[in-house]
Amino acid sequence: MAGAVKVKVCKEAKEVAEQAAQMIAKAIKANPRMVLGLATGSTPEGTYAELAKMHKAKEVSFAGITTFNLDEYWGLDGDHDQSYRYFMNTRLFEKVDVRPWNTNVLNGAATNPMLECQAFETKILASGGVDLWLLGIGGNGHIAFNEPGSSVDSRTRLVSLTQSTIDANSDGRFFKKASDVPRCALSTGIGTIREARSIVLLATGEKKAQAVADAVNGAFSPDCPASLLQDHPACTFVVDEAAASLLKK
Ligand code: PGA
């Protein structure tokens, strides 16, 4: 399938963060009640810092928006300092004026994961659907915790993490050792993500170069979950030069 993904190449990670923050702020200004999808991981941290700065400078208000996050580790409750709820609270939510009750992160400590995932999907629908979903990409091409092999129409569910994801998240940035990383997560599906009206995927650094090239230039295939965004009508990859280095010219 021909790639319809737009790619913006920035010189370095700082510029990726600035571009992404500008895109989000613009979307909020156009619709102050928008539904914003969010991601965790190292890559969006700079974007969240930029948005917090813009909010402090009174350039953007999050007071009317609703947010949904991509995923959460299964077995961690929101107070755990490696949970994605904690990540979002400390990196963004506590630094801006978003209403806490309008922020939605899957509950990794829910007693029934299936009900938790279904309720999350229902809430996205009830909110009118996601206007813009910010994504990262794994070195193995995953989006959210949809590991290679995930189907194009997958929905929010309990998933197992691959060893490469466990290793990537225990390199000292987050968990200190692989045995500390939960083996499972609750993750929005690729079908869930594809329903967003627009998608902005961020990638920085050479470790992402192969995944970015496979996603943009490779086959439309579950082997590279991010390639399943190729036919999305409004998907932009914002990447630095290192992450863009294997893209076809
Ligand atoms: P990272 O993770 O931003 O920490 O590299 C991205 C991802 O795994 O989706």
C-alpha cells in the first residue's frame, strides 16, 4: 500500500518537541474542548515540557480538553512511580490546567482487565472520539503496546510485552532491570488508534531509524505495527535526522 504518511524531518529532538507542542497547541486553540490522545516514554517528554512552558506563558489552556492515554502496565497502580498514570501526572497534568477528572489512563490495577478495556473504549466513543493522538514508536515498530503481529483492527486489551520492549524499558531510563518490568500491559488497539481523526507520531534517535523506515516505506503489515497507519488520512510523523536516516529519499 502506498504510504500516505506525511513526514516532517527536524534537525534534532528539541525541534521535534517544539513542532509537536505547536501542533497540539494549535489543535487545542482551534477546538478548546478537543479530545487529545497521549503517549508515554522518553520521546514525548520534551513535548510535554514545551506544552507546560506554553501553558505557563498563558499561550494555551487545557481546561476544556479530555485526554486518553495509549496504555498502562498491568499490575501497577497509578501511584507506582513507573506507572503511566504517574508519568502523565508528573510530566504534564500537574503542570497545566487540565481537569484531573477529564484525564483517562487505563487502570493497571483493575480487577477485571477486560471490563476495564471495554469501559475505556466506551468512554472514548462517548467523548466523541479522539481528535489528535500523539504516538511514539518502539524500536520493533510497536505503537502503544501493540507488538509485531497485532492486527489492524485490534481493540483495547490485555497484551504481553515482547522481550525487546522489556529490554528497551529496563535500560535505566525507566526500570533498572528487566525482571522489574511488568510482563503485560493494557493497551489500546491499532483499530482504536486508527479511529483518531489525526495522528502525530514522534521518533528520535538512530535506534528508531529502522522502525521509521519500515513504517513509512515498508509493507502495510502487522510485522511493523506502525506501518498500519499508512492509509490513515491524517497521519504525520515528526522525526529527527537520526530517526529519518534510513528513509527512502
Ligand atoms: P520511547 O518509547 O519514547 O521511550 O522510546 C516509545 C515506545 O516504545 O512507543
